[in-house]
Amino acid sequence: MNLAKTVPAMNSRQRVLAALAREPVDRTPVCNPTSVATVELMDLVDAYFPDANRNPEKMARLAATGHTELEFDSVMPVFSIIQESSAIGCKIQWEAKDNWPTVKMAEPIWKDASDIRIPDNWLSHPDITCVLDAIRLLRKEFGDEVAVIGKTMGPWSLGYHCFGVQEFLLMTIDDPGKTMECLEKMKEVTIEFGRAQIDAGADALTLPDHATGDLVSGEYYDRFLKEMHTEFVDQIPIPLILHICGRTVDRMGFIAETGMAAFHYDSKNRPDESMDAVKDRISLVGNINNPETLYSKGPEVVREEVYRNLEAGVQLVGPECAIPLQTPIECLKEIPLAVREWHLQHLDSGSAVSNS
Amino acid sequence: MNQEAWPIFEPRNLIGVSDFVGKTLDLGKRVEIQPMDTQCHGISLGLYRQEWDECPHYLVHTYSGHEQASGRMEYIRQAMITMLGLHASEHQPEWLRFHCGHSHEKAVRRGFLDLCKLETGAPLQPKPCTAFDKKADCELSIRYQGDGSYVIDAVAETDSSLKRVQALVRGFVKVCEMEAIESPVSAVRFPCGGEHASLLGMLMFRAQNVRAAMAEEANAAGRGSLVPPSQQ
């Protein structure tokens, strides 16, 4: 970690945006590109799943707790990964308070590239306007003080939702040309939803595109997605945070060449090796393990993982993915506490962090 | 909340933020949660643990503002006293502890989840340390021997009942973190050396069906975790 000369105190939004641009910050921001909603926070603000995924005021209220209760530097209202899939016609299982809504991928809506029809009015669908209205509310509520992060799903993830996982992956093997045609058609959803969220007031967008380490190789990422992700940087003029789960060191070099602002990375990748892989061409965010550390191991282990990220020079610290809905609040609060204390311990050698 | 170190914005209160800023509490370690209490409007109930004077204490808490939430919390608290054998702390009576001063955390967590299935207002009384066992085709019972030790007896001495006694020993070892005693082989012991008949009575059914209990725990732990589309 390089410590630079003191920079003026920043508010949360300034801190997040500076770190996404790899500019100096007064301390490392705590950022959640994905959901930090829990069942207890839902109780606190009377905004439960599934309503909090469909009602803008509830969505905004629950998202606000990321800052007001957990003291993260960002708020992120798009808890699930199904909003746009719902709008373009996928069947959704909305579940209850204690579980995530999911796309019924066993009932795909398309079989072939020629089937792809994006409804003309899909941006007016209630599951889309809910997100846009929630972002507007959060922007008004937090002004310029807290970073508001939106989310637009990438075409690879939409492919899983609309064609089914197995069918989509088989298509990539059987007919790469047709796969590219599908991705080209579906990318319009990513771009249009992203732009609409910019208009609504988002400061940055998470772009999950689940070319995950367990199913897709780094070579696949280079062949199918790298160029398209590079195009997104031009088409969606706002800091983009690419999210891909799993072991992804083999493609981090490619990801770093896309021009995206940050990569939201999984705990299956060590912070030091990941920083080596991206070579200061993109910020890293995330890495705090969800299913074990945040869910069940307690604040001491959370702190160890936060420190490992800070020692490696990771630009923004936060959970690796959407946290389990039953995550204890004390584990989440430990992340900003640990960041603050780590910086206090390093005050002697300078109080600001250089991300350049 | 340390407002000096973490300046909080001035809420405009467009979405009711002022009503809940900084309302989460430092309650220690949350050891268990009922995420959606079907007996009380789907509120979540957390079980928190703190140590005072090296003695573990437990608290039932909910962040829900529902009008029936506080009554539900108090009912579950009373149920833990009556059916698990916990006692109110002298200094902070909403917190509960065992007389022995040990945590018996695994058993308390399991008992808490089972108590959350009771309807508010249902009569509370300790469960007997005797239960009919289908596979043994007879009643099994637990007798206190002192020093935290319990012997398990079957009314009928058959091959299947002896096997079931051994299964119950293994069940209590898993569910209540007890020790199996070498002689007699049908005995188990709490390492604290204390007497916990209420706890054993409450969890006897779970110990009899330990595989189902473990499967239920694993299922509950996986619920609420978002997995990527590739793993759905």
C-alpha cells in the first residue's frame, strides 16, 4: 500500500468515486457493488423481500441502511439479479422475505437468436421503474454525500436467464457465431438500463456478467466478452464495476484491459495475486468472503480479511457478492470499523492512500 | 455509532430515513436467527450472546417495529426459561443464563429455533425426559445420575431398543455437545457437571432424529444465499 501526502477529508461519495478512478483518497472506501440487505435490516425499516424488490420506496429505504446502519460509503438498491429479466419476459419466482427472487431458468423464453425480441416498452416495466425511482429517491435523500450504485446485468448473465444455463453454454460450443449474435442483441438491454440509471442519478453501475470461474475459462472471456465489455465503457458513460464470481485470476488481465473502473472480485482470489494480475489498470473491490466469514465466522475473521485487502493495496473494500440474507449485522459493521482502525494504525506514515 | 469518526449526512427524510438512522444495537454475537417467524407476521428473531463475568448470557431480540413484536420476544424469552432451563440475569433480567455458568450454545440454538415454532400464548411447561421411540417400539427415558451425567433407559430390553438407546446417546452428543460415557455405555454427561433436565427434555425428539435435525440445519443455512445463475 502506497501512502501519499494528506488529502483533504472526503465525504463518502467523493471517496468512492476517487477510488474508482484510482485517485488518492483520505481512506479506503467501504463499498458494496452488490446487496448488503439482511432480514434484520428489513425488519428495522419495514421493507421486506419480495416487496423491497418491487416497491421503489421500500427498495430505497432498505438500501439506505447500507450507509445509515452499516456505515458503508455507498448504497445499492438493486438487490437481486432479475429486474431486467422480469421486464423482458422471464418467469420469476419471487420467493419470500428470507430468500432471493430467481428467474425460472427451467422455463426459458428463447431457444435461438432469431427468437430474441426485446419488448418495446420494457423500460416502463414496473420492475425497471422501481429501480429507477429508488435511485432517484436515494439521490435526493443522500444528495452528493453518499455514492449511489446501480446495476445492469451483462448479456452473458441474461443469456443464462433467457435461454437456460445449459442451453446457453452448449450454444457457445456448438455455434460460437450464433452465441455472439445473441450477445449482440441482448447487450442493448445492458446499455439501455445502464443509461436509464445514469439519468436517474446513479454514480456508478455494477455490471454482473456471470462468466464465472467454475464454468467459463479465461480464454472464453477474451473471445466472447472482452470486446463487448470494452464497448460498454463507451456506451455507458459512468464508472462501471464488473462483477464475476469465482476464481477469475486467469481473466483479470483481460478485464483490466476493458477500461472498466473496477472489478468486483471473489474471495477465491487472493488480494495480492489479484493486484499483481490487474497491474494498476483497474480498481479492485470486494473479496470479503460471504458464506463462511461474514455469515458465520464472526468479526475477528472479517477484520483479518479486511486487513489482507488493505495490505495488498486493494482500492475499495466490501463483501465479495450479495451477502446472505441472514448475515449478522455485527459482521457487516466490522468492515468499516476495521478499515478505520487500519488507517489509524498507519497514520504515522501518512494519512491518505494513493491509488495511482 | 461513532458520529465523530463517521460523519453521517443530514437526512432529508424523503423515505423515512430519520426514523431509523443508527438504530442497530451492539448486542454482542448473534448466534442464531429465525429469519421469518411464521407465528408473528414474518418478523425475524435473533438470539444474541454476550459474556459477563466469564458467564455467557443470551438475549432474544427483534428489530421489527410490528405491534406484536415485543410480546413475541417476551414469549420466546419465557419459553427459554421454562423449557430450556435458563434463568434471568440478576443485573439485566432480559438477558438469560444457565446456573452452571456454561453456554451450551449448540443446544440453546436448536432449542431457540424449536421454540420459535410455538404459537404465542401456547402453554409453557418443561417437556418430560421420556418419549416413545417408534424404532425401539417402547419408551425411552433419561435418569439423572449426578455430576451432569444421565443414563438412558429403554422400558423393553430388546435388540432394537438397545440400538436405539445407543442412537440416542449419539444424538445427545451431537445436539447438546454432551460426552458419551464409556461405562455404562448408555450414559451421557454435560461437561459442566450441571443438571439440565429441561434442556434434555426439550431436545430429546431432536436427539432421536438427529439426521433429520442436521439436514434441517443445513437446509436453513443455505436458504437466503444468492448463488450465481451458473449454480442455480
